[in-house]
Amino acid sequence: MSESWVNSAERIGSDLLLELAGPGSRRAVLIRALRDAVRAGRLPPGTRLPPYRSLAADLGLARNTVADAYAELVAEGWLTARQGSGTRVAHRAPAAAPARIPKKAPSRPAPPVHNLRQGQPDAASFPRTAWLAASRRAVNAAPNDAFGPGDPQGRVELRRALSGYLARVRGVHCSPERIVICSGFAHALRLLFGGGVLRGPLAVESYGLGFHRSLLVAAGVRTVPLTLDEHGARTGELTGLPGVRSVLLTPAHQFPTGGPLHPERRTAVVDWARTRGGLVLEDDYDGEFRYDREPVSAVQGLGPDRVVHLGSVSKSLSPAIRLGWMVLPEHLVGPVLAAKGEREGWASVLDQLALADFIESGHYDRHIRRMRQRYRHRRDQLVAALAAHAPHITPTGIAAGLHAVLRLPSGTERSTVKAAAWQGLGLDPLADFRHPAATMPAEDGLVVGYATPPDRAYGAALEALCRALPPPAGA
Ligand SMILES: Cc1ncc(COP(=O)(O)O)c(C=O)c1O
């Protein structure tokens, strides 16, 4: 194709020169030109691209050529296409590099195009229509007082809906009076420890979310790591920790290594809390997502007076909603409300009412059932890809949740994450989750969030993963 510069400025709405030059078919040349424009920052995230017809006319190309090029770039994750909002530059497409730097061999890995980092549900599957319908019904039905300052305990409509849901699905013993609404698990930690309701030291699992550890550090709480084995946290170590009266656990699905807490340990930890006059904090972050094993009910059901059950919609619906709940032993309701203050300052009352409707109308259950199937399929695809291309890598923690841990040959974790970054694949090394004072042996691994990419980008992300994995030891 001959070299030609076409200015599509009026249609795209910002200055853009597409250089249609170089070898290959017209489609390939156009794909390269658009990709370069995004990579160079000339088409920033969110920019709406012109419709096929206009660009095809502008560039003197067939419509199908432009449509094919867009479709390819959508599949690669550079663009997004949505009915009614056209084709846009993806928000997670590679960020801008200074436009004037000429092309040369990159000295740093490109920002991720594929994302297998853990931490978020499939954002493309958010149930927009059902959520909008629930919001509309909730706002229409809301009494006038819903539009005034919020009750710091949370709307009773939501507390009622959660009380029924948590009893039915998670085996939690509760009543609306024992629930306090918050803006997610992190907020609950801030209230409990930063708000002076509980004090450290706090026992935690040797692997967990660093963000939560930093929140605790910021609240002046010393954390003491418990060893993990194939049955979850070794709760027996608690008796040897003088001064520790509370423990934070992820009993349904240890985060991030996977696997439920062994039934004997579930009972033992509640007995320990009772004997010590302490508490178990149960982080039930993805309790609904289990695939090939029986559901594990909440530890809270074994000792509602000794367990603080903490949940949120961050994995089940979206972390953008910022709604969570604490099911508290009776004696803690007052102190937590005192820590919250006189008015609700975090959790939107209208979102609370929408969530209450979403649960009561059955949409929450339906959404979770749908996502469970979808994530199970994703999980199966991951397992199949590994079996086919990297049979020496074992995925673990795969019976539940939205992520898996891939065990790697010793000494290969950092280089694998680096190799992945060079291919534009974002991955979380297992070491990032390790408590700095953990004494258990460190193993190399990756925490792979298989829920994160949209469906259309998942296959390419798995291919990039398999390419980045180390060869078998000695190969
Ligand atoms: C281990 C763990 N706990 C809790 C949560 C929920 O956090 P939040 O409700 O603050 O979004 C997450 C992330 O979704 C998590 O990974």
C-alpha cells in the first residue's frame, strides 16, 4: 500500500494523523496505524473512533476492511465496542507514550494489554439492566426520609434483605439489628481498628492482601502471621500467641492460596476466641463462588457471639458499588456505630436501596448463578491451557473463587512476571501477598485472576500467559 497520511481530525474530534504505510494487506496496515496511534497517545483512552463508513470513506478503504480492523483491535483489548456508544479506545489500552519519540526498541516493558491480575470480577458482565431496574424501583418506592441524612447502621430495607440472604446462602445467624452497612471490607477494617472498636495485636494469615495489611499498620495494629498448610491457617498456633485476642481469616477460600479452612480448625478457632474472650474476623470475600466442592458455610454460624462476619459486593457484583456489611456480635453494634458517627458518611443510601431491591427481587441470586457458570468455564479454560502448553505448572486453589495460584519452579517467579510484562501481560507474583514476618517456606507462584479480562480478551491473555511461563526444570 502506498504511503498516505489522512487527517481524520473532524470526525474523531481531535488531531490525528493515520499513517497508512508499510508492508501488508490494507487491513494489516490500518490495524498497525490505529495501534500505533493508541500506543503513542494520539488516541487517548475513551476516544470515540469514527463509524466504519466515515473512516472507510476518509481512507479510501472498503467498509469491511475497517470493520475487520476494529474487530481485531477490540479482540486484542485496544478498543472497546458497545451498542449505542460506538467504538472507543479502551481504558486499559497501553497508556500514552510521548508522541514525538520515534519508534525504537523499547527499553521498558509495554503497559499491560492483557490483564490476569487478581482482584476484580468481570466488569463487562455487570448486570446493567437489572441494576438500573432495581435502582429505578428503589427510588420510586423510597419514602421521603430516604433522601435525608442516612442512618449510620444502614437502611433497614437492606439489612433485612441481607439478613435473609446471608442466612439462606451462607448459614449466617443474624438479624437486621446485628448488621451494620459499610462501604466494603476495607472500610470495615478501618472502622474496627482505626475507629478504636478493637485493638491489636491481630493474628492474620501468612499470605493475604497487602492493602489490608497497610490499613492495619496505618491504624497502629501489629499483625502476627499464622502458618498456612493444605488445610488453611494453622489455628493451633493461636494458643501460643500471648496478647493476641483476635484473628482475621478467609475461611471459605484462603486468600490468595485457595482452599477452605479445615472443619476441625473452624470449630477450634471459635473455641479459642471464646476461651480467650476474643474474636474471629471472617472475611467472606468470595464465599458464593465455588465450583466443584460443596458450599462451605460461614464460620459465623458456629459462634455468632464470637465472630464478626464481613462481606461485600466487590467480587459478587462490582467493587465500584462500595457496599459491604458487618454482621456483629451484639456487644459490638454500639461501638461500631459510635465509630461511624452520627450520620452515614460513606455508603450511598440510594445504592443501599437498590441493592436491597436487587436481592429481594432474586436478581442477586440469578447474577451469582450466571457468574458462577461463567467463572467455572474460565477456570476450566485456564486448566486446559496449562495442561496443553505447560503441563509442568500446577494450578492450585481452583475449586472456588475468581483466581488460581500457579506453582512455579523454584527461583522463577520474578523472571516470569517480567517475561509476562514484556508481552503486555499483567500478573501478580505470589510473593507480593506474603506477610513480611511470615516464617513458613516461601514458594514461587503466580496469582492469576481469571475473572478480570472480558470474554473476548481472555483467550489471548491465556496464550500470553502460557508463553511467559518458565520451561520445566532442567529443560
Ligand atoms: C481478600 C479480600 N478481602 C476482601 C475484599 C473486598 O474488599 P472491599 O469490599 O473493600 O472491596 C477483597 C477484594 O475484593 C479481597 O481480595
